[in-house]
Amino acid sequence: MNLLKEFSLEDKCSYLDNKKQTTHYKLIDSCSTHKCSELIERGYRRFGKMYFRPICSDCNECQSIKIDVENYTFSKSAKRVMKKASHIHSYIQHPSLTHEHLELFEKYHLYMHKKKDWDYNKTTAEHYYSSFVVGHEDFGYEVLYYDNEKLIAVDLIDVLEDGISSIYFYYDPSYSHLSLGKFSLYNQIKFATQMKKKWIYLGYYVEECPSLSYKAYYKPYKTLEGRPSENESFTWS
């Protein structure tokens, strides 16, 4: 592991209105699977070579959350989602960048801008590459979902020592009726079970943020206590 840079920034909160957010960043080159696992266990997320977590002094709304795979059971609703999308096939590989990726990413974010008023900035190949392709080392993957030969969704994940860390998921809005977000997460759970991994790391749960509050639906789960440093032990409860 080569720590290139470490810093903190304060900005507008990404999740809650009228709040500020302080984020701690680590720029790491050649991160090992073990080191990535240690950081994710302590509440960090990864985009490219950048590892980050919120460290706001007056707010603890961002709760790191992970699904307990060993004790998870698929509900009747989950089984209906998987059946409805059973004609969709997938392929897993290390992250890549194609025109298909960029077109789908752009289509998805324009849709979310209109539907949920997400901030929108046109994505460049350079931005996508630095966020989702570089830094994957030997643990980062993308699951590509196809309807026949058409790419309709991309699920970016890290396969770590004891679990799968969900990085980012985007899809073709014209396939919204298939509940592809749920479908991809159920596939992560099945994949983790096959690989004998214990957890699905879902990132941050924020009760008052609709884009993140849904994560509490996937029970049983655990949340991380506090913000342990790399030299401290950690507790998920």
C-alpha cells in the first residue's frame, strides 16, 4: 500500500438539506485486499483510489451498514423480483470503460435528476475512469446485466476478505419495472453465500435521506459504532 495523500474537506452535505459535511479522504495506490477490508470495516467507502468517510463533529446520521448474509432469507416479494427478471443474464469481470457504460451512466443520471432532483453534471470518460475503473486492484469487479445483447445495468463491487462491498449501481430507466436495484442486491447476497462471505457492506444508511433510508429494509443488518481509527478495534452491533 502506498498512501499518496490524506486530507479532510468541508462541503454541503450530500444527504441532508441545510447541513455541512466534513469528509476524510485517503488517496491510496496499490491497496491490498486486506487493507481495503480493514478500511471498509471502519466505515470507509472506495471510489477509484480514493477512500473516504464522513467525520462530521456534530452529526452522526451517516451509519455504516452491512447485511448479515448468513442469516438472510429471501421474502416472497424478493422471490417475485428475481422471477420477474429471470430472463436477464449477467457477466462479472474487473471494471472497464466503454461507450455503452458512459451512455447508460448518463441516461441513468438524467433520469434521477428529473425523478429525484439529483445534482447533475455530464460525466466524462476521465471522471468515470478515475471513479470506477482505476484502483480496483485484484478485488474490484463489475457485474454487467444484459437483456439479450443490450447492456441494461452495471453493479460495481469489491469482493473482500469476509464480504462484498457495494460501490455503485446504475441502470437503464426503461427497465425500472424490473426493480433492477433490488435484483442486483439479491444477486450479491446469493454470490456472497456461494463464496462463503458473511456480509454485504451497503455504505451509509441515513434515516432522513430517501436515497439511503431503503437500506434498513434488508434485515438482519448491523451498524458500525463510532468512527474507529485504523489502530482501534471496531464493533458492529
